[in-house]
Amino acid sequence: MPLLLTIDVGNTNTVLGVHDGEELKAHWRLTTRREQTADEYGILVRSLFAAANIEIGQIVGVALASVVPPLTSVVVTLSRNYLGHEPLVIEPGVKTGMPILYEPPSDVGADRIVNGVAAFAAYGGPVIVVDFGTATTFDVVTKKGEYIGGVICPGVGISADALFQRAARLPRVDLRSPGKVIGRSTVGSIQSGLYFGYSSMVEGIIKRIRTELGEPARAVATGGLAESLAADIPSLEAVDPVLTLTGLRLIWARNRAAGR
């Protein structure tokens, strides 16, 4: 059974997925470690595959999106040495099927383009993708399927860390809904600020984007914290934690069809 391996290397997490056609057979979310070597990744991937009863020989292709340049070459080496394939790296010149109306186009992170491709394929356009990662990003695709830009904000984790590091008497807290906006303790107050603050920010930015577009646009969330926050963001119509992996699969298929 031929399988595709997709890899999304982010600043905080690295997500891997194994696809059997359109079906996502297995996926894993790992902590991104910049010091990790190709051999260490190779051992890790072999262990994950073994646990999921996947054989290395079943992998017929690898698609990679990375926003961590030092790790891009590491994962390319992993693919060549341990999987026997030259990976398709999402970078300028790769056929995505989506016009990039951004200045300059090369500045757009690979993950943002991949998310846009997947969201447009699933929901049509216009569509807004909110990715809750190290940064919270908003990406906008028109009804014609053009990537026109978006918004970049500090992520929830970055804000929580900054608060903990800069305010000596404030503790580090878990991100979760405190139930009420008015905190009755220091921990509850911080949780309220992070949870409801980010929920309100995302809701407000989605509404502003829709106003600027001048037409209704669906909004989909992805990223590690998407499911934690989505319940209090009414404008979000869907949550898809593996949207990036789907986009990588689609782009790999388009390039394979084009003979790349």
C-alpha cells in the first residue's frame, strides 16, 4: 500500500502525517528541537512507524513545509537517508495552484500557503484561516483562490511567557477557560486575560477582515491551540487540527501530476 509522509516543521511543534490516498492514516505532534539531528529524527520516525504498523518501504513520497530554516536541511537529509526519497519542499517555484498576491511572495511562510490551499479546497472562497501556533496568524484567500495576505499576532504561549518573565509575582498558568471573565484569584485573572483576551482578539480581527473584504467569508481554525479556544470564538465555523497536513498532501499530488 503506497503511503505519503507529510511533515510540518513549526517553531514550537513538528507535525507528521501518513496518508493513504485522501485518508490520514496516522499523525503525530512532536516538540520542535532545533538541535535535533537527521539521525535522531530517523530513529524517532522509525519508532513512530513501528508503533503504527507502518513500514518504511510503504512510503512513496515526502512533502515538507518548514518555517525553521536550520531544520529544513535536517529533515531533507532524514527523507533521503532513512526514507529513500527526495522530499517536495514547499518553497518559491513549487506548484501550489494558488496565486500569491503578497509583497514579496517569498515572504509568506510555507505553512501559511499550505493552509490556504487546504482551506480553499475544503471550503471554497473567500476563506480565512486562523492558525494558533507560536504566532497566531490569519490568512485570507479570495473567492478566486488567490492568497492576498493576512495578519500576524504574537501567539498565546508567547504572551503567557512574557507575562511570567516580566512580572515577578505572577505565576505561569495553563491556558484554559476560567469559566468567568472576572477572575477571583491571580491565576483566574491571568487565565481570563489569556483565554478571553485572545478569543476576543480573534473574533474582532475576523469581523474586520470580513468588513474589509465586503463579503461573507468562512473562517476555519487550525494549530495546536485551536480546539482549546474555538468554543468562545463564534465567527469560527470549523476547527481542523490537521489542515496543514491536508494542504501538503494536495500540493504533493499537484506536483506529482505535473511531473515534478
